[in-house]
Amino acid sequence: MPSFFKNQKSKNKLQPQADQTNNEQTVSSLKNLLSENLTLIKEKTGNSSDIVIRHFKIGVNNSLAAAIVYIEGIVDNQAIQDYLLQSLMKDNQKNDLNDQNALELISEDIVTMGNVSFADNWNDLLSSLMSGDSLLIVDGINRVLSVSTQGGEKRAIAESTTQMVVRGPKGAFTESIGTNLAMVRRIIKTPDLWLESMKIGRVTKTDVTLMYIHGIANDKVVKEIRKRLKNIDIDSILESGYVEQLIEDQTVTPFPTIYNTERPDVVAGNLLEGRIAIFVDGTPFGLIAPALFIQFFQSAEDYYARFDIATSIRLLRVFMFMISLIAPATYVAVTTFHQEMVPTTLIVALAAQRESVPFPAFVEAFFMEVTFEILREAGIRLPKAIGSAVSIVGALVIGQAAVQAGIVSPAMVIIVSITAIASFATPSFDMAISARLIRFLFILGAATFGFYGIILILLMGVGHLCSLRSFGVPYMTPLAPFIPVSNEDTLLRLPWWTMRRRPKLISDNKVRQSKHQKPEPASSRGMINQEMEEDDQNET
């Protein structure tokens, strides 16, 4: 046994040396001969069938061999044919090419593509090839010309499926990071919208872009996010959820500390408040940081409607969130400990319903909640055509059958149904699913201590929320710490002309708009009457 562990340690010690040797081989410079470079490309890609190599001749009397290498499916074939191959094979200047000036002349005078660059080592070459670029390799030259030809099939811009609104833009992000960045650029037309791109993932080399408005975003927060992103060392990044879990402040919490959205207008609005957006290639969901607790109850439509309507709906969302948290726990506490706190007629009716139920209220509530969560999860995973039907029919059939079988009471079915509907009113799915988990803690506290247990868990939850940070910003800002000037857009949404300043602790540039933005037009009736009198005087 000791020898086994000793061998394992020796293997672990040799592993970094092997990796270092492989890295040195990978970074090594290219060969002069075209055939050797093409052979090495085939070896490094495992002779993959989607690697396309197009041979042709250039130079005086077509004496110079060259080849274009690209990966089928992630390039724009039409662009390669029209702007690369035709330019190289039919251009009149190709006779002036030789093994000394070939790549320079091609990049300056022949290739009509927009973005070209040179690569002189295997790391840059393979990175460009796997990103969708086309490589131009000329015999006798130990470097290649990389031409940007990214393309392939992409999903068209469609309406958001997770954050729908009645009034407002309908377009949502796609899986293409270039398209997503352009959608935000179309909204915020300022040169101060800065982007920083990087590749994360040793194997996937996923494109990740940091976006913020220079002069509005807090430089300390930008620096901290940049630092956390660069510290990520992982083999793959497949979705923005990977990045979210690797850079968040607090990992042991059910509450999300980074906001995610698939709407460009939501990203633009948060950028204008001083927040930072993170885009990951391959996902339609962008991340926004720092995130605050009250932000998860705000919808894009709140800012397009009148302030009184938006405030009413926002308060309703917060009220529904509380119902989704404590409604089953309240029923358990009332029926188990605090019967005297409800009207006599109601408690008699509840007792009559529960007379034939063999289980205590805690078991009854726990059983119904778990059953509904199973139905909800099954409805999501099933095909779209039958998913909604199964979830609705399953809830009705199982609820009715459970009542008739005497397993649960009709009142409990009503409570669980109201709780489920209330959970759908939360705009953010991340916050709604957190409430689904915490709900079971409230049920357990109510079954143990009644209302005292509910209040105890509620106080513990508030204390936990106040302890959270999102990139250094208190999670409960501006409620705790209480900042009066930043409470214009929290539980209440005041009129736009009152929100002169951006939220504190988030933005460096505090002034959002100038003074005296309140609309104060003259009386419309007086204006019309005055115009009528002037017209009458002119006619006479």
C-alpha cells in the first residue's frame, strides 16, 4: 500500500512536467514547408472530418503553393468563396507574390475581408481555427494569415420566453455573443460603452465579454469583476451559470447575488445605472452585477408604465412573494397551535374537513408541496405540447383524488394552489425557486413552534440577507443600510422626473438627469379658449 501511494505521488509530480512539455510543443513556431504545417494541423485535430483544406497556386507562373484551412459549419462559406478564394485565385496582382512578401501583399491589397491578423505559433493558429477563422498558409513562410470568417447557422432573434412584457421591446438575446453585444450597442449609442473580451476555459476557450459604461460604472467594481473573471481556471464554460457560480460573493445561500436576463433593454437600463454586464458565448442569458434584493422584483415593464401603476404592481409582487413563502406554514401553525387566532366559524369548518384526515397538518402540507413540485418539474421537462396539459390535469386529478381518499383536506389543496400561483408572480425565476426551497423551512418551523417558529425563521432570513454582499455592495441596499435618496426605485417607483440621481454605492456618476424635468404645461382649456378668441378677433 505505501508503494502504491508513492507511485501516485511520483505520477502527480511528473504530470506538471508533462503539461509543461506539451505547452512548449504547442507554442512552438510554425514550419516553413506547407506540407509539414498541414500534416501537423491534421495530427493536432485528429484528422477530423470537418477540417477543410483547399489547395491552390499563387505567385509568378503559379509557382507558389498555398492552402486555405477552415472548419466546416462554423464559417461563412459564401464569404470564403466570394471574398477570399476569388480574390486570391483571380486577382491580377498575384503574379507579384513571392515567398517573401506574399502574406503582406495579400493582407494589404488582395483580401477584401474586414478583419485579418497574423499567427506565428501553434497556439494562435489553433485558437483562430477553432474560433471560425480561415487560415491562409503559404509554402516557404513560417507564419499564417488568419481571416475572420465566422458564420454558420444561428438562431434568429425571437421574443423573450422567460421575461415577457405587454409593453416594451420584444427582442431577446440569442446564443451568439456578437449578436447580443450588437443589440445593446443599438440601444446605447455612446463611445463610453466599453467592452473587454477574454477567453475562459482550457478546453472550450469560451468567449466572455465584460460590458460597462465608462464614467458611470464604479471603477472598483469593474476592477473586482475583471479580477475574478481572470482568476477562473476551469476546463469548460458552457453557460453563464458557470461564470455566475465561480465569481459570486457568497456560495452558501439560496438567494441569487447576480442577476441574469435575456432582454437587451434590461441590460441597457442596468448599465445606465452603473452596473456591469457579463456576456458568455453560447447562451442567451447575460449576467448583471452588482445585484440587489429588490432588483429581483422589478420588471422591465415597470419603467414603461405610469409610476402609480408600476408601484401598485410591484407592491403586489412583494406581497405575493411573502404568500409563496409563508402561506402553507401559516395554515400549519393555525391548525396545530393557534386555533384561537381565527374566527370560530372558520376553525370549526377547518376541523370538520380535517376530521377524516389521518395525518397531522405538517405531513399534509409537506406531502402536497412535494407533489406539486414534482408536477411542476415534470411539466417543465416534458415536451412542450404535452407539458402544460400534464401539469394542469395532474394537479387537478391528484388534488381531487387526494381529497376524496381522505389523505388531505380541501383547505390544504386551496392553500397549496394559492401558494403555487403566487410563486409564478415573481419576475425572476432565480428568486422564485429560492422561495420554493425556503418554504419548507417555514413549514418545519411552524410545525415545531407555531407562529413563533415562522417569526424566528423570518428574522434569521432577514439577518442572512443583510449579511450578503454582491461585489462589495450590501445586498439589501438601499433598505439596509437605509439610503433615502436611493429609495425612489425600490418598493415604490416614483415618476421619472423625480429620479434625478442614480443609486448610491453602485455608480460613480450620481446625476442621471438635469433639474426641472417635471412637465408643467399651461392649461389646455385656457390655451384653446385663447386661440378661439384670437381667431374670432381676426375674422371680425
